[in-house]
Amino acid sequence: QVQLVESGGGLVQAGGSLRLSCAASGRTFSGYTMAWFRQAPGKEREFVSTISWSNGGTNYADSVKGRFTISRDNAKNTVYLQMNSLKPEDTAVYYCVVGGTWGRGIQVTVSS
């Protein structure tokens, strides 16, 4: 059974940092782009970032560009999201997505 498990969320003050991790198990995700999405209360789910398996190429939403960094460890089947200079508007449930499989999500709350 394929599983994605996110970790590293929590409560942080504005300007602070968090590092999310997403560990994949059940099968290898070799060759797949890995992604992060988020959903804030009362809003639609939105794209945050992706990273290519092949060349490590990355993409970011304009709202997080320059503050968030996505990375991956293919040997560990894990993707990371380093989030710096966090803002209250970054408060959301963050989801890891790989090959059409979604994690359960993890809460990130940024206080002002």
C-alpha cells in the first residue's frame, strides 16, 4: 500500500521557519515529480512547489518564491519543504503529492 507521511508542521511566529518532510513508502517513486500543495481555511487547495526527480528542477508559487525551498532525497524517497520568513497567510494544511497519491496533510500555523 502506497503511503505518504508528512511531518514537521506546527505553530510558529511570523518570521520564523519550519521544515516539512514527506516520506514515501510502499513503492519507489523513482521518476516522479514530487509536489507540495496547501489549503487554507475557507480557501481552495493551491499549488506551492514541485521538484523533478530527474534533474532536480524546481517550481514555486509566486506567493512563496524566495522564502520556501523544496528538495528531495531520492535514496530515502523523501521530499522536504524548507519554509522561511513565514507569514500568517502561510497558515494552511500542507499536502505532499507524488504520482497522484496525496498525503493526509499536516497543519502549519503562523501567528502574527
